[in-house]
Amino acid sequence: MKVVIAGAGEVGTYLAKMLSQERHDIVVMDENEDRLAFFARSGVEILPITGNPISPVDLEKARVKQADLFVSVTPEEAMNITACILASNLGAQKTFARINNYEYLLPKNRELFKNIGVSSMIYPEMLAAKEIVTSIKKPWARQYWELFGGALILIGVKVRENAAIVNKQLSELFTEGQRRYHIVAIQRENEMIIPRGPDWIRPDDLVFITTTREYENEVRILAGKNKPDVKSIIIMGGSRIAIRASQYLPDHIQIKIFETSRDKSFALSETLPENVMIINGDARDTDLLRQEGILNAQAFIALTENASSNILACLAAKRFGVYKTVAQVENIDYIPLAIKMDIGAVINKKLIAASHIYQFLLNADVANVKCLALANANVAELIARPRSHVTKKPVKDLKLPEDMTLGGLIRNGEPAIIEGNTQILENDHVMVFCLNSAMCKLKKYFT
């Protein structure tokens, strides 16, 4: 597949690196030659082209006429939409634009944009806000994803000394034929491990567990986690993500948004629901935080554009006793630091956007792909095709690579956790957890 990506910022660069593992024919174009320097020295098979994505001449130079997909992810919404319109008219089969206006996603407007050449659009702030809402609804989990419409659940949870599963081998935790959950991965500091039976769970591991909704509470108890009722939230920064998250959160939760800009504070107060109070002030001011009830808050969400401020603010909130903290960390290089400092959940709208676009362009056999913001890993939902390799032997005999594991499946609408003796059947829907290095191997097993 030939893919042209306009915009060599973090979204475009991360997306290009993901796609390069699939051996696609990739072109990345940007007006700034310095942004393209990474591709020239990285050794990845990506063609960098200096050019303006709204210049027909430059688009032709990028061979957009032969493109199966044109993706425009520059910071400028108008440029992205214009670039997609031009690319479509020059011959690109499908186009994808990054946008900042939620109205464009309304059903009546989607059709309008399709008619002028914009096949699909992504609003990263909305996706990030939805992840925050999920994080608040499940405050004991670092990551919580519903797979196959909620039939299977993937939970990432930090385990402490008091957890029942700490200092145990995986082989001790399961009885073949009675498995209710599956530990698919362990993140230990900056290393992501696909564990096998002999592996141990250690204190402060971030453990990723596949289960069904029926046993979700059992997983929480095994991980040694409480289940607080979130009634009060403090948000630092009145960004678009903060606005969307406030609108999506349940009405019974009291929300206070701290915004340093006076004009923006007034604007926010006129648009947000009644359960949201706007405080014109700096959430890094500890005296102001005490005055506004930080000691009674169950969650603190830092959503400024400054990753350092967000990380430090979450650390301060934890010292005040706040149970759940969420930090927006847009500088990808800061994410390992955030993990090491144990600040709680991390939101990166660029990685969310890249994984969403990646899902859009993958083979139709892949229903969904999640990119883990905290690690070099992905979660995929796949269909086992007739006579595919994965259907020929029980899972224990498939000789799966070390960077891949099968977590669960849906068969005739019923979920099940995968064990060594599980036999995958054709048309089973299978949840796969794999490191980025394994994405190119999926087709070998499932098609």
C-alpha cells in the first residue's frame, strides 16, 4: 500500500514509524526540511520530501496520484482539509484529515466532507477526553479498554506489595480449564515483557490483564486496589480536552477547572455545564488548591500544554492524598519519565491520533488497534480466517513469537480467555497483545 503523510510532527513521525514495520510504501512531506532529517538518518524505508501539502505541484512530486491513502496531520486544520481535497482530486484513493472542530464530525457534515474529498477525519482532543472519562470511571486502573464491544476487557494496573499476585509465578495463578483472566504483559520500569509461565510478578509492575466484565472486580481485588467513589475532580488547564472531558463526565461529579487566563475563564464559565466551576488561578498554587478543596478531591487531571508542569502538579496532588491523577504528556520523550515518577495515568493525544489512523488503514481483518501510550506495544482485534495458521494447532503448539500473545476470543458471541489448550477456530474474533516488532507478523498467523 502506498501512503503519503503530510506533516512530520510527532503524529506524522510516529505514524510513519508504525507503518514502516508493515512494509508499506511511505512518503512523508513537510515544508520544514529540519523535521524530515529524522527519516534521512534513521535508516527506515520512508521517503522524505520537502514540500507544501496545499501545493498541487508538491503533491504531484510526492506521487499522491498513486496513493492508496493520503493523511494530513499538520497542526493547521484548514491546511489539512485543503490538502485532502487537493489530494483526492489528484487521484488519492482515500484521505484522512486531523481537525480541531467537533462540528465537522457530526453526521450531517461528514457526508459533506466526503463529497468534497475528505474520506475521514480525526479530532484528537475528543479521543483524549474519552480516555480521561474512562480513566475516571475506573480510577483503580492505569489503562482500561473495552474490546469487541465490551465482551472482553484489557486492564492495566500497577501492583503494590499488598497485591495477592505479587511475588508469584504466572504458572501459580492459573488452573488449566478454569482461567478467568490472562496476564498478557508486564511493564517493568521501561521494559515491556510478554510473560510466560515461569515469569514472576514483582511490586510496582504495571500488569496488563485480559478478562471479562464478570470477573473485572476479581482482578481489582487480586491487584490489591480500592474502588473509590469519584465525587470531586480538579482539572488544571482549560484546554479543549478539559472542555470535552467535563461535558462527557457524569453530572453528579463536581468539577473545578483552574485556568490562569482571565478572559478564557469567563468564556469557559459561559459554555460548560452547571456542575463545572471555573477558578481563575494557577493549580500549582498549593494554598489555592487547599482553599478550593484538593483535600476532598478524588481525582486531579493536569491538561496544560507544558508536560513538566503537568507531571509536577500530579505529584503534588498525590502528596495531598488524591487517589487518581492523570497527566497530559505531549512530549513523547517525557513519557518514560512520567512512568518512572509514578504519576498515574498518562494521556498523549498524538499517540492516540496515530493509533486511530493506523487502525483506519490496516487490513479489514483488523477491527481495532490500540497503541499503548506508556509502552512499545499494541492491542489488536483480529478475525481468524479459514485455514489460517492460527487455526491449525492448539495455542501452546503454535510456537508464537516471544513478542506476541493471545489474550482472549469471541466465539458465536461468547467471550473466553485463551489457554494453552485452546484451539482457535475459523471466524473466531481474537484479541492479540504484541510489541510493535510483532505487528508485521500478524498476517502470517491470521490470514
